[in-house]
Amino acid sequence: MNNSKVWYVTGASQGLGLTLVKKLLESGYRVAATSRNAQTLKQAVGIIDADRFLPLVVDLNNPDCINESIQQTITAFGSIDVVVNNAGYGMMGAVEEIAEQDIRKIFDVNVLAAVNVVKSVLPLMRKQQSGYIINIGSVAGFVGAPGWSIYSATKAALAAFSEVLALDVKEFGIKVTVAEPSGFRTGFLTENSLANITTSIEGYEAIKSTRERYLANNGKQSGDPEKASAILIELAESKEPPVHLYLGQDAYNRASEKIAGMAAELEAWKQTSISADFK
């Protein structure tokens, strides 16, 4: 294990990001971690080591702020080897009841912030001719559930971005993975992390029942953030990490079932598909 690598992790004051930062520091890595509140981040991490830990207050909606944090990390540690775009939050509700400003906000945090972090770090990684970018997506970006349409759209966008980014930067020795977990035992379903838009329109029973099921599962999710963090650290040592990595049995099962269904549908409609070409 090469613990001389420098990690840059966004959204590090809670959830998977916090667990990952703690495990990295315990393993001897140097870590720059972002949050909206440095004191909250320091208290959450509980390790104050200026030689290996750089807490950063970063407004991820501000590209200049992101650029400054990247430069601070380079000044402190000399390089950035692994970037983890973990910052994000969930949103549940019927699309016709979600305000446009709320839709734009979640896309800003879940998608655009990750894109801007990547834009900021790529010049350094290209110069190094090395680097690894891990974008934290969700199985919901591939297999969504009722009521999660907007959230799923953000994670599908992040997955597509990651896929093409991997092709774009391969020649520079830079690798990209989108990690797509199912339910993990973090604070994701709590009030601090979930925008839960009330569904007051009559009907939408699928959304309402799914909401009850998800909220009832808070704190009981099968995914272990400690194990997920260990996997991410192992990925950074892999010569050929996957572009897509589903995390958790539920994520694997859901993705497998959808892939099989898509393959069957593709074949069933093959003649219609190819009939659209010039002859």
C-alpha cells in the first residue's frame, strides 16, 4: 500500500466522506478534506495533524473557491493523487411538486460541483501524468425508485460524465471510477442530508409507499461505510480500476436485473432500431 499518496475528499464532515477521511488518516495518508464548516470537520474527524490533515472550507458552488482549495492542497502536500467527489445529498418527491430552484440546487451540488473539482485538478494530474478520480454516484443513477426522479437524474449525469471523462484522460495516465452504492448506514436519509418534498397530490401511491419504506430503513441499511471506504482505498492501488463499481449486494442485484432486462428489450426491438437507418 502506497500511503504517500495525497487524497482530496469533498463533503468530508459526515457520511461516507467522513468515514473515508478517518480511515485514510489512520492509514498514514495525507488528506485534504472539504466542508462548509472547518470546525465541524475538525471535530468530526477528531485527528489534528497539520502534517497530514488539511481541513478546507470550500463553497463547492464557487469555482474560484474550488481552485483556491486545490492550490492550498498543492502548497501543503506538493501533489494530489486521488480526488473523491463525495459531496451531495438526496431528494425525494413527485417531480411536479419540486420547485425549479430546488432542482437547480441539487444539480449544482451533485453534478456541477464535481465537474468543477475535476476541471480544477486536471491540469495538475496531466502534468503529473497520473491521478485517480473517484466520483460517488448511486445505483439510483442506473436503477431508480419511485419518488427519486430528480436525484436519480443527478447521479445518472455523474455516471455519464465519469464514463466519458475516463476516455478523455486515459492518455494522460489518469483513471476514473464512478462508485455506485445502494443503501449505506450513513446519515443520508436524515433531515440534514435529504430534501424530502411532501407529496400532497392525490394518488402517487408508488412514491408515498416508497418514501415510507426508505425512511423506515434509516439506520438499518445493509451497506457498511467502513468496508466501502476500505474498498475505495484499495481501488486507488489498482492498476486497472473499473469505470463502474456497484457497492452493496442490493446495488449488484438491482444493476444485474436491469442489465438483463435492457438486453432482452434491446433484442426484442432490434429490427425497429436498425430500420431507422438509410438503406
